[in-house]
Amino acid sequence: MPINRRDLLRGAAAAGMLGAAWPLSDALTPAQAEAAARDLGVRWDEAPFTLGVASGDPLPDSVILWTRLAPEPLAEEQSLPDTVEVDWVVARDRELRRVVCSGTVAATAGQAHSVHVPVHGLEPGGRYYYSFRALGRRSRIGRTRTAPVGPVPRVRFASANCQAFHDGFYAAHRGIARENLDFVVHLGDYIYEHGQVGGTPVRDHEGPEVLTLPDYRRRHALYKGDPSLRAAHAAHPWYLTWDDHEVVNDYSGTTPSLRARRAAAYQAWFEHLPVRDGTPAAPRIHQRRQWGDLLELSILDLRQYRSEQNLPGGTILGAEQKAWLYDNLDDAGDSWHCWVNSIMLSRLAKPDGGYYFTDQWDGFVSERREVLTRVHDAGLRDLVVITGDWHSAFVDDIRPDFDEPDTPVIGTEFTAHSVTSGAYSAEWNAENGPVMGAANPHLKYFEGNRYGYDVYEVTPHRWSTHMRVIGDRAHANSPVRTLTTFHVDRGTPGSHEDPATAGSPAQYRRR
């Protein structure tokens, strides 16, 4: 029978043996930690490229290539020289015979022997393969592509979010790796900083969360131990944003007491992902990216610059990012406009007043109204927002002022299921789905009993969101199916469910 991470960890906790089961326990040597990880289904690549390879931030002539040398992935320090030379190669074919470019880069201990290679001079819309070599060994071969320019008949991409390692296997990433995609967007909560599983500490019996740079590095390395996550990285280039659990739950980026911890978490995030801009302790997340003439991505950073929530004049964007977003609105072309958004933009009000969560845009109501009114006044058309965080699927109409239901629909928000992170119970969903629908007239759909990812298929005439769900997150090879599909027609704000899937299970549908 397949291993169930959640049951194994909770069973070990109940037996008082959690320190022996949790791979990041301080009581374990690196070898013992790796053995404990293997008991949870972890399988790394061959050393030193144990954490695999990845590519990201595709531009028309450039991508970022990533890897990290980690012969002992769960050790606090690697048995490596301070500097290791790493060779890289990019080719047109999987056998790496038709070489396009190559070079050597230094992997240093100061950045955990990670490398970020900005490859330039590539052709727009091209498919490429790449690999690394160091210490006499070669990495696995990754596949990537560049963004096209000019007319594009179709783009197909996926989003993933919220992948708590202790909550299950990454069958969703296995599905993403096998999809025919142009790229992947990760919407945040790539790791979880939790010191507990199921109410019981998972790090040790005192339950400290990860706090230091070595802690965050080891947490990333453990997550990369899931073969399906590495496969999804090797199969497609990724764009990325982040949410709170990359640092700590519900944090605000400007809180002074969190600065040291945030800097450590940010650096570890940078060291383990294929990102391009900024310094490791303060990466530049917000970016505007174009996929030919068909799709414009505005990748938002809703953590680094925010104020505390529920403040008069509070901000979730920060002044600089908001000015950047407004410049995008003023310079918007005739294409689909997609906001990559880590936490729910749409209002989610309770029937008796207030909001379910003010860590999301509901904690910044004035700025949300200001931003969406600017969208409306700018005449921006064909806006689709893709969102993570909630561990459940929602479809919402976007209005300039959600408190005024007569204001026009100006876009659609799709909030995706989580990869593994636990959602509310089936009983809670059944009871509260209709309650949320009644209190929020812009809410069109809610489904919270499943896990998976979304695939977006975009043409000049239609945006289609296919909600992919897995059978059971306790199984690494769980099958993937399409739960339902929603469409947005070009030039017509608002979404509609595909008749072929409109009878699929859900806890709320607006009829």
C-alpha cells in the first residue's frame, strides 16, 4: 500500500516517536534525516544535483537556468569547496548535440552552491534543452522554451499553489509534468514554515518553526525531494510569485520584528528557484511579461511591500508596485490581461458582516476599490485574475466596488485548488458554500473537497480554465481528471461554465 505522509507523521507523533519520523528533526544526522525522508517517499536525483534542475522567467530571447549542488540535501552545510565551477549547456535537441550556447558559472557557499544562469541570444518561441555538469557528474536534462513575439494562435499554461509536504504527495505536479504546456505559474506557498502537523510539532516536541537560513534551506531541499515536483520543474519554464508560508503565516512584509527572518526566507527562496531579478534577500517579484500578442502577465508581489491589514490608508501593493501596475494599465495593449495574484482579490464577506479573512485583499478594501476603479476607468478589457491560497476553487466576477453589486463586471477571478495543503472539511464546505454564495452575489462557483491544479487554454477568442483534480493526495501516482471547465469569451466580461461539465460536484453554483 502506498505511504501516506500525513498518517505516518501523525501516527509517529501519537507514539511519541515524531523526532525519528520527521526528516528535519535536530536529533538526526544528515544520513538519518535522508533515511527518514525516504520513508516519506522522498527520492532525490544523483549527487551533487540532488535537487534537480529548473528554468524560469522566459523572455523572447532569454531564460533563467537553475540548479543547486547539494550532495547531502538535508545537511546544514555541504561538504563542498567554497566555490565550485559548474558547466552548463543549452541545445536544440534532448541529446544535447545541437548546442546553441554553453558556459561556466561559479556556485558559491554564500548562495548554497546554487546557480542562476541568465541565457541570452535565444530565438523567440523556441524549444530548448539544457543540462549542468560539475564534480565529474552531469545533471538530468531539462526542457524549456522562450516567449514568442507577434501573432500567437494559442497559449496553454498551468498554475499550482499551496503544496504542504506533510499533507500528501505531489500527484498534481506529476500531472503538470505530463501536460503539454508553454509554461507554469506558481502562485505561492511553495514551502510551509510550520513547526506542527495536525496539532503536533513536526520539528521536535517543542515545535519551533523554521527561523534561520539553514532551516529554510533544508525545508526547500526536503520539498524538492518529491520526484514529481522536480519533474514539473524539468518539464516546463516557470514564472513565480510567493505568499506568506515562504516566511511565516499571514506576515506583513514591513513588520520590523520579522526583518531578519524574512531576509533568511527570501534568500533561501531565491537560492532554490529559477528567478531572475533582485538581490537574494529582496528579490524583485513583480514583473510584466508578454506571450506574443495574445497574453500579458502582470505578476504581483502581495507580501514584500504590504502594510498591516485593516488600516486606514493601508496598502497591499506598496507605492512603487502600485505605480508600476498603473503604468501597465495606461500602456495596456490589445491582448488578454492576466494578473498573477497570490491571495483572493474578490470580496468574501460573511452574511452577518465582516470578512472571512482580512489577510487577503479584504484587509485592504480601500486600495482594492481604488485599483479596480482605475481598471474600469482605464477601459481595460479582457482581465482574468488567477489566484491561489484558499485551498479551494472559486470563480468570481470582478467589480470595481464589490459593495455595489450594480457596478459593471470588469473581469473574472479563478482561485485554484491546492496541490496538497489541507482544505476545510467536506461538512464545512457543504454548509458554507451556499452561505458564501448568498452573501457574495459576484461568487459563481465554489468547490473545496478536492486537490489539484488549473490549466488555462487561451486563444484570441476565448479563455478556458480547466480545473484538474487528483483522486487522492495520499497516493503519489493518483490519476488526474478534469472536474469542470469555465470559459471567458473575448470582449464579454464574466465567465460561464461549460455545459459538458456543469453537472460536476460542487458545494455552490450560482444558477
